[in-house]
Amino acid sequence: IRERKKYDSSEVEENDFTYEEKGFENYDGLYDQINNLDEDIQTIIKLRFYEELSLKEIADIMKMNLNTTKSKLYRGLNILKISIKEEELWNA
């Protein structure tokens, strides 16, 4: 343990590097795609991912059953996934 070098945090700050996750592309039209969904699904997705609320909090705000909130969220995410893939095919 004594032989280990102490970590110097200034070394990390001096190295200017950016992290990019491979296979992930920023999709600029995502917000537009979300706005094309049903209003309640839009609201759930926006509250979950933009406002970072829990599903329980969203269910309380929307005055819905928690399981209904979950199923609408996942249905909306699947619709988004399909529409984004279709758009990528058309733009390719």
C-alpha cells in the first residue's frame, strides 16, 4: 500500500479529453418525434426524461395507476424507437 503512488487530481484536469460513446448518435429531431405522440404519452416521457421524475411521481401528477403510467411510457418509447429507425432508413 505504501508503494502506491498518490493520485494527483491536477493530472486529470490538465489532460483535455472528451468522451464519446460509440454507437450513439445525437438525434436532433427527438423532441419533434415526442411531440407527435399522444398527449398523455408525451407528458409522461417529458416528465420522466427531461424532468427526471420517478414513475411514482409521474403517476401521482397524471392521476393514473402506476402500471398504466409504466405501460404508456414503454409503449411511447417503442413508438419512438420504430419511428426513429424508419426515419434513418429514409435518410440513408
